[in-house]
Amino acid sequence: MRREAATPRPDIKARMQNISLWPADDNPYYDERVAYVFSESQIETLYEASLTLERMIGEAVDHVIANKRYAELGIPENLARYAAACRKNGHPSVYGRMDLVFDGIHPPKLLEYNADTPTALFEAAVLQWEWLKDQFPACDQFNSIHEALIAAWAKLKAQSGLNRLTLTGMLEEDDDRMTIAYMEDVAYQAGWRTIPTPIAELGFDGRGFVDAEGVYVQALFKLYPWDWMAQEEFFDRLVELDPAVMESAWRVIAASKGLLPILWELFPDHPNLLPASFKDDPTLGPRVSKPVLGREGSDIHFIEVAGEPFAPPGPYATQKRIYQAYHSLPCFDGWYPVIGSWIIDGEPCGIGVREDQSRVTGLGAKFRPHRMED
């Protein structure tokens, strides 16, 4: 695994402007000036670790439900009941992103699982693949995300018998807008009739939810966290109507960082896990305190970690917290990469590399394409 300077495609700015992804300050999130290179054995290691973690996380989710440990995960009671029912009824998952620390030598370690509203999907599935084909056509890349998403949506369509998919989120946010637009594309290719609708425009007429066309919602893809939805006035009606929603409510259990101590409890000393606790345990050594339902690196605290890494403040400071042993990210030329391992329909299907000049991967991070050795 190495980081190398790369020459961006000469038309990349025009391409990105065409899809409204090039910022006014000429400092794009997706950046081809640097790339990461992996060996085939390193990719195999990431695949096997991701597959193992996906199985373990599923077992941990079932353990939480069986033992009603929702409060430890910061999940309110009304959402917990619905999440348990969704899991019992076999509601499927389309996608998720595991964030892993990996230096190419030691076993990958799970930092957290973005199982509810993961973004950076289009960059991983499409942009870096186009870069590879244009710049390194003889090379390979761990990336079958696009094909896997189409297959997952086709499978859901066949199983549900539905054909109309409403996609919603805060479309004024770039991450939501691009992820929803991309999901609309792959779902359409899988045979769905797709209707993007800003979440503020979803209506309720007393009988059901209606989308931007005034038609009842059959199936819903949402980029709006379940813990936020549980606080909305419409949540009880959503539970009552129980439409097909992706990601399903049970994914909030997998997404909560409260699952990390439970994973360590169920699978102690596993090479792909970091020690974690619900209490501030000094025996963890240098450690990180995380809000259980925090996002974008906000409100993380470092304890006994040299260098006093900085995490941006956010709205999660009062949340329940967990404590995870600190594991330093590899550092290349002052940049710290995190591997995002994409899980589609339960199967690892590709990776994306995000790096930041801070040891907290936040809003200042860059997405870098990757390739495998020739």
C-alpha cells in the first residue's frame, strides 16, 4: 500500500462542473492529484476482513435485539421497537460503508460502520472507476459497486413486487444530492420508476405518504437518519404504514457506535476489532470517546493521545458516548487515510480512500482514487 502523486485528467474540472461537483474555490473533494496503490494480497485482506466483520455485526445486531440493549446504543424506545420488528421481518439492506484503518501490513481494524446514511458512494463507484479506465487501463481496482447496486435493486424489486421508488433527503446538501441522484440512476437501471423528492416535500394526506408527484409512496430510499426520523411528528404513522424503506430501521443498530463495545464483548481480541467500552476505562490506554450517533467526525474526544488531535464541535456533545482504544492511522506525507469498505447486499464490493490532514476524517477530507499493482 502506497500513496503516489498522480496527474489529473485534463478534462476532470469540466466533467465535475457538468455534474455540479466542482466547487467555486477550485478545491474539490474528489481529487486525482494523488492516488493509492494496493497489492492483490492487500485487497484480499480487506475483502476477507470486511466479510468477517459483516457477519459479526449481524450477530451483534441480533444480540442487541434479543437482550434489548437499545439504551446502551442511544436508540429511543419507539425506534427500538420498530427496528426489532424490521429485523424480525427480514427487511433487507442495500448498502453500507465500513471505515477501516489499514496500513497494508497489519490486520484492518474497524473504526465504525456507516450503516444508515453513508455517502461518498458516487465517488467510489463511478468517479474512481472512470479514472482507472482513462489513466491506467491495464490495471485493476477493487470496485464492483455499480454492478452490485443494480443487482441489489433488481433483487428488491423482484422480491417486493413493487415498481415505484421515492428517493428523499436534504437535496440542498451536496452529499445527499449526489448520492440520491446516483441511487436513482442504479435503481432505474434495475427497473424501478424513480421519483426524487426533497424530504420537506413528502406529504401525508391522512391515509399515506405522498411524493413530489402526489402519489402514495410504495418504497422509499432515504438519506435522513433514523434517530432523526424517530423525533418527527410523522414517525408513528410511518411505523403504522410500514412502507419498504432502505435502509431499514434495524440498520440504526448497526450504525450506532454503541455496537463497538458489544462487538468487543462478543468477539474479544478479534484481530479486526479495537478494544471498546461503555465506560472510560484507563486500561484501554490512549483512547477515543465517540458520541454513539455522531456523524462527520464531530464531537470526538481524545484521551491520553499524544499530539492532542482536534475534532470539530457539532450537535452531538450531549449524546451517550463510548470509548474505543486509539489506533493511529498511517501517515503519508502528512495525510491520514481511512479505507471505506462498501458492503452491497451483504457482500464487500469495493473500497474508497478518504484522507485528511487531521487524524479525524472530517469535512476537510479528500477522496483519492485507487488502483491495484500492474
